[in-house]
Amino acid sequence: MADLLSKITKRTVVNVCITTEEPVHVGSGKDAGVSSVDLPIVRDAAGKPVIPGSSIKGMFRAHFSRIVGSLDDASMNALNIRRTAGNLKDIEKEFLKGSRENREEIIEKSLGTIDKLFGISGLAAAIVFTDATVESKTVVTRKHVRIDPNTDRAMKGALFDLEAVPDMAKFKFTIVFDTITDEEHYGDVNKFVEDYLFKQLEAGMTMMIGGMKSRGYGRVSFKSQEKHTFTPAELLAGARGEKI
């Protein structure tokens, strides 16, 4: 089954810039006494704010899953996008315990374009998102209070501090996509990335990321900056690839 992903036609590397249009809180969990902030943000080893690649990947998956899920069958067929046939958790269970031949059949007949692209349990994603890093260490700390849903009033003792990256900050990250040679199983994935994901990034995308979205946090814009392609021979030789 690994053979399906082992041969590539080319590798595309896209550098992307995230601009925060609102403060962004990608939390590291409730503080356990390390800092004075109740809800700190995720930081890298140098102390700079970071958005984990897993968070970016999850956001892209949710974004495109919603769009694709809104298409009717005629539109899906016209756009060469496949829908996952059945319950994904059941498919994952069958995939994990299946033989190589059974797994290939599941990919061919059951998995939709989005799930093949972003991966499922036992099947690696065809696309990689790196962590997004920012140059400035600047953050803002805001005070909030929890509201009692029964009284619509502030809860006693429920004041908390929240850390966020301010608006107009710029993060940078990289997307790496390998165009899979096996067109029978991954032709729809190759087309989706080239025709829809990359083109949306070139035009610019606005999405929400992180927590506290209902309190005015999380709106960001994505836009690709540079796009390079590499043939397998260029990758082997360590070439920089062709800039598009």
C-alpha cells in the first residue's frame, strides 16, 4: 500500500504569509503556574508566538470539508472531486486491519478527495504544513470575565487573563505537496490541490483560527508568497527548483 505514495511526479513548495486581522489566541492550555497569564499562547523554544502546523492543517481541512460537503453530486462529478462513501471512523477501522489489497480498494472506492489529501489513521497525508513563525515577540494581554448563561451576568471570581498575538502581525509557514504518480488513486487529489487549494492561496483566503472566536479573536488572511516546483532528479541533487 505504501507504494501508492512512494512515487512522485514533482514536489511543490509554497511559502505562505498569515496576516492577523484580529488578535489571535492559539492557546497552550490553562497556565499551571509557569507564567502570570491564565490562558497563554503557544510559543517556540525562543519564546516567539507560533501557530502549530497541525492547527493550520486542521483549519484547512475543516475549510475545504465544509465547501466540498456543500456541493451536490453533479457538481462533485463535474469538478472531479470524490466524496467519502460511508462513515469515516468505520472506514478507518477497516483500513487499519486490512491487507495491502484491501487498503488499496478502500482508497479507490471509499475514501474521498479531502480525506486522502489530509490523511486518515494509517494513511499519511499527501500534504504537509510547517509551523507558522512570527518575527516579533509582541503579544497583548486582555482581561475577560465568564458570563453565567443562566443570569447573563458576570460569574463571581471568573475574571481571567488571555494572551494573544495582536492584529497586523505576520506569520510565515510552508506547504509541501508531492504530486503522486498514481493517477488512478490520487488523480483527484493532485487536481484538487493545483486547481483549488493553491489558487485560493494565490488569490488570498480569509479564515478563523484559534480560540475565543466569539469574543473578537481569530480572523486571519492567508496569501502565498512564493511557489517552487522540484522534479525528483532536482530533489536528489539538492536543487532549489523552479520558481513559479
